[in-house]
Amino acid sequence: MEFIDSHLFRQWAIQSLVVFFFVGGLVGLAVGACLVFCSKWTLRVFDALNRWVSMRSTFKAFEIPRDTTRAAQKYRRWLAVFFIAGAVFSIFVLATKFDARAVISGFNLNTLRAPVAAWIVESAKWLLIVGNLVAIAVGIMLGFYPAAITALEASGGRWYSDRRLVKGADKMHLSLDQWVAAFPRTAGVIFMLTTLILVGNFGFILFGLR
């Protein structure tokens, strides 16, 4: 964290960002010139490079519901031991070996006021303790009250598909591509003018930083 906050790193990050936009502007300027002076060849290159990759198809396997109830019921006693033992150990460590100062230093909370940083760390500690108490309760239910945990899963378990939520976002919109194909030289001139401004601004900044 100290390295990221250092002046040398910030200077390097700023220079890298300026170089990125400057080079990107030069590439955009070249593309605009190609659209103006050799539009047919440029459009053929665009057609060859333009490929639509559907995220819905790529992540379809991750959206298939998989029921783990049978496996959980089959090994419920082992899972109960794991839940209870892990939660008890975590609570013991949090209650006896928790070092707030080390956490504040590790997460670079020294920049905050001391009471605020201490409040954040202590709140996180008690949230973890409460979460582990819940894990102990779940472990007990798994080990001794399997019907109760099954009923809880049935009432609380709902499947929400991200693919349905973002279904419209996966549709291709080619209005701009079609306009560029219809008026390549006009698009090239507009592209050159805008990228000239980009190259000029970031070129001035780049050579001013040297």
C-alpha cells in the first residue's frame, strides 16, 4: 500500500495513462485516414475483425441450477462437525487473539481518525462473531434436526437467473456500424477530427511531463 501511495508510483501511473491515450489517438487517427482514403479495404478489414461473442452462451453452464441437497443430507453429520468446529475455532481466535492495531495497519486504515478506524475494525470483528454463531446453529440443525434445515432451505432457496435479467443487453445494436458503412468518408473525417484533439491534448501533456 505504501508503494501505491508513493509519488514515484503515481507519476508512473499518470505517464502510462497519458501514453495509452496518446497512442490510442494515433491509432484512431490512422483508422480515420483509412476510412477517408481507402474506405472499401478498411470496411473489409472491419468485417473480418468484427465478431460478436455472446456472454449468455459462454456462461450458460454457470446458470444451470445444481441441487446439493442429497449430498448435504448424505454427509450432514460430517458437515455439522465441520461447521461447528470451524466456527468455534474462529470465535476463539477472534475473542482471544484479535489485534485491532494490526488490522488497522494491514488495511491501511491509519489515514482515518483513530476512533473511526477502531469502530470499523471492532464492528467487523463482531459481525464475524455473529456469523460464526449462525454457522454453529446451522451445524446443530444439520446434525440433529435435518427436517428443520430442509424446510428452511425449501422456504429460502430461490433461483435467480442472471441470463434472464440481462437478456436484452445481449442483443446486437449495429446502427453505428451501418452508418459508418454507408458513409465511410464522413465517418473518417469525424474520427480524424476527434482523434486529432485527443492526440493534441495528450501529446501536449506527455511532452510537458518530460
